[in-house]
Amino acid sequence: MRTKLLLSAALGAMLVFPTISNAEVINGEKLAADQVFTYRLLDDIKSFDPQINTDIEGSGVIRDLFEGLMNEDEKGGLIPGVASGYSVSDDKLTYTFNLRDAKWSNGDAVTAHDFAYSWQRLVDPKTASEYAWYMELMGVKNASQVVNGEVTPDKLGVRAVDDKTFEVTLEKAIPYFASMTVHGSTFPVLQSVVEKHGTDWTKPGKIVGNGAYVLSEYRSGEKVVRERNPMYWDNENTIIDKTVALVINDENQALTRYLAGEIDKTNIPSGQYPRLSKEYPKQAISNPYSCSYIYWFNMGEKGPESLKDVRVRKALSYAINREVVTDRILQGGQYQSYNFAHQKTAGFDLPEIDYAGWTQKERDAKAVALLAEAGYGPDNPLELTLNYNTSETHKKVAIGVSQFWKQTLGVKLTLANNEWKIHTTKQQAGDFEVSRYAWCGDYNEASTYLDLLTSYSGHNVSGYSNAAYDALMVESKTMANPNKNYAKAEALLAADMPFAPIYQYTGNIMLQPTLRGWPVDNLMQTFYSRDLYIVEK
């Protein structure tokens, strides 16, 4: 006996306009003749390979080039992707996805075999994916054994029942499993293309995807261009013909180009939201965005001895004046943060963290005492290096924190700036002391944050390991209401302080008044170019 989940209503909502690409008027507005969407990227894309990419901006590109089993709508709800629907067994351990008639950009049919290959590829140690652990979080049968090299990838709990039926077997029932399939690491890739071109398979002219767009041009550090894929199953209902992502590190330069009409979407520079919201009330937007901004402390083998002392880590965290960061530096409605999971995450109850209720004066006093206990002071000042990636906002926050630490604790802090690829490579290699980081949710549930700090996480670069923490997160997977465990996990993080939480994001962006379809109400800010369109001025 199986529970059938029908998604026809959601699918119907996607197909409001039967021949939308041929329409001239939508919702009473005339479409612009030039359907080109241009937006700003902060950094270069690390990889166009769904199983290799780890950055948020790369995920936006990959969602255009590839499509997974499920997608998100403009409010973050789950809607069909390559799968037109799915069913779940009574014990909630078997998911069966029914695939629609979709094609790769080269005309080949997209099959369940492609998904089986790609999911096995994700966990295969030979792929060396930083997201291999994600399949473990999804609870897929034998994922951990494959990742650890104990069994071969073909033992992963996935199989193609036939060309149009993809079956997944879980080790434990996870209520939000289906929503986890919107993540790029689970998207299919075409085995024949990967094997033919090797590491070059993602280059323009060689890459083959199943998304609404194909990669037509890529200039490293400059631009990423994708154009309509005529083979996409819903191409007739796609309006944007071309999406151009321009790499612009300087957010003020990006704003200047936006105001000149060269860019349709950009981020608001820190401190400028109040002004821009008054001058451009219909273009400046600030909504909750599922990301948390933190400073990692390297507790690992390559980290400094000082940061292995929890008193030092707590002192550094306490001395950060988060109110100054959010209200004076950023000024975009960001939330002061004393925990990890974003407070607007669905179903998440913000836990009570003791030092969150202290005044800054109390936090500073405690920080001074802790650092003195650890043996640091005027005669033995703490010396550290803080790494951050290129961004005016990251620079301003880093300068602010350096002042907090210097004035309150006498810390001698060296600031080290690197572009994104170098910055993240250093983090993964443990080549840092303190490092700027932001984690954005992969799905709208608190575990997407808290799983990151488990000892088995592929993204836990701090060297932090706590068996009690791991046990809480493992147990939470099968709980009807895991918030109790989440609160305990957050309390452990506050006690062990492997990182300093600083603030939680809002999506502070500028959108041209002619752009339609941007998912402003989606906490994950998950966008698909195929959902956008441009109207005449």
C-alpha cells in the first residue's frame, strides 16, 4: 500500500499561459521585445558541475543549466521538476518519482538511469565532492558506506525501475526528504558526456544539460551567459531568451551600472538601504533571506594554539558588537545573531542563548575576563589573522570587528583579503586562523544549518567535533518535532563556540521596475530564469 502524492495542481499553476513564449501581453502588461535578464555576481563561479559546485551564486547558474526532480515556486513551495509526481511507501522509506518526457540539450531523453548515475557519482569518493555528505543527510540507504569507501557506489539505495521511474530507498524516514531534491547536487548529469570530455565537460560547446538554458559563453572572472534551451520540456512557457551574469566585485560599481540601466538586479551596498528605499521605494527590497554570516575559528591541526582554548573563542565572539554591525554598517534590516540557524526558518523556534540577553557592556566585561584567564593581555597580546573574500561589505565588517577586538581585548588582528576561489580553497585546506563565512540554507528546515557542524560534515572546516552534538543531530532525523534537539544543539555551539555568529541575512536587492517574477517571498531566494520576464517601460 502506498500513499500517492499528486502534484497536478502545482503543475497547472506553472502552466497558466499555454503558449507563453508567443504571448505579447501578460497580466495586462506588454512584454519587452528584448528578453535579456542581466544581473550582478559578486564572485566567479567555482564550477558548473552540479556534483562539484558548492557556492550559492554557482547554484543559481546550475538551476538554469540543469533540473532536478523537484523545483521551488515563488514562495518556496515544492513543485514538479523533471518528476511530474511521486509516491511514498507506508513506512516512508521508499520514494518513487515518475519522470516526465524531458530531454537533454543534445536531444537525448532524460531517464531514471541518469538520476541513478548522478546520485552515485555524488557519493563516489573518486568524485571528491564536498557535498557527498548531503546524500547522507538525505538518509539514502548505504550513503555513508559509499562515502567512506566501504561499499561501491552501485550499492547506494537508488535504482531506475525503468526509464521513467526513479526509486529511492532511505535508511530512516525524513519528513522533508522531497524538499531536499531541489538542491543542485542531486541534479542529473549525462554520463556519456562526462566520460567523453572528463573535467572539460562543463565548458561551453561541450556541456549538455537538461535545464531551461544552455551555457553559451563563459569568461572567467567576467561573465556567464546562458541562452534558451529549445529541448527543454517547458520551453514554450519560458520567456527570458538570455541570462547574463556579470562578475562585479565592487558593489558600488554594480549599483552605478544598475542605476544606468545596464543591470536588472544587484545587491544593495552595505549602509545604503535606507537611502535607496526612499529614493527608489519600488526597486529597493529587503526581505528575510536564509543565510547566516559567521567567522570560523580554526580549532584543527593547522589552527593556532590560542583558538583551541574555548575561553579565547568565547571572548572573541562576545566582544563583537552585533548591533553596530547590523544597525550602523549594514543598515538593511539584518538580524543580530547569537545562534546558527536563521530565525525565519520554517518551523524553527529560536532558542534562548545566554549571552544574547546580555548588554554589550556585560559581554565585553566577560570577554576581557575570559581572555585574561587564557593568559592574554597587554603583556601578551593575542595575535590573529582574519581572512575574508573580496567584497566591500566583508571589508567593512572585518574592519569593524578588528576595532572591537583591539579596543576591548587588545587583539592584534591582521586582515587578509582573497578572491572567492582562493578564499574557499584555503578554508577547505584548513589554511586559516579566523575566516569569514556565510552558510545559506539548502532547504527550508533548521537541519540545513545544524548538520553543518557535525563531525562528518563536508563543510565543517573548523575542526570542531562533539559526539554529543552528532548524537543530537542523528536523533533529530526521526523525531516528529526535532526542535528540542535543535535547541540543545544550538546551546552546545554557544558553549563550544567553533565560530562567532554575527548576523542573519535579509535579501537587500535592487530590481528594475520592468522585471517580473523575482521570488521576493521565497526565504531561500531560489530563482529560475525561466520564471522571469521583462515588460516594456
